[in-house]
Amino acid sequence: MPTYEYACTKCGQHFDAFQSMRDEPFRECPKHLCRLGKWGHGKVKRLLGTGAGIIFKGSGFYTTDYRSDSYKEAAKKETPAPEKPKTETKAGKPAAAKPEKKSE
């Protein structure tokens, strides 16, 4: 059930109401929330709220979770293969290429 924000036009009170979407909106300021000394039956207006964000937890909620096999294969082909690191000696210098021996 959503929380709606209301504002009274007479007393200026802002309040939230936890209501079902099927419930009728408030028409007048609730007596226990009225700022006036004597309850003025102020007209209430429902405000546009930002609402709460929906948070999905767990697997299965991302677009990448349901990709087809053909899409996954094409994505693998497009990504470049990682470069192999050069072998290094213990001193931290690149290994020198060994000279080829010629047999005579």
C-alpha cells in the first residue's frame, strides 16, 4: 500500500497517510492533525510525491540474467582476448630471447 502526502489549504498542515489505492482520498484535514485552535474542516489536497524506490533483491532481476545464448556467444566474440603478460626474471627485467644455435 502506498503512502500519500496531503496538505491542508486552511491550516497549512502537511501529513502522510498510508492508504490503499482503492481508498478514497481525504477531503478534509483530520481533527487530530489540525494546527488551528478550533478545528476548521480545512480542505485537503493530495500532493504528488516522489514515492519510494523499488528495490529488488536476489538474482533474476537484471536484464543480463535472461540473455539468450546467441547474445552471450556474440558478446564473447566481440570482447578482445586479454593480453598475456611478458615473462619476467627474478630481477624484474624481461627475459632475454635465447640465441638460436645453428647446426653445421
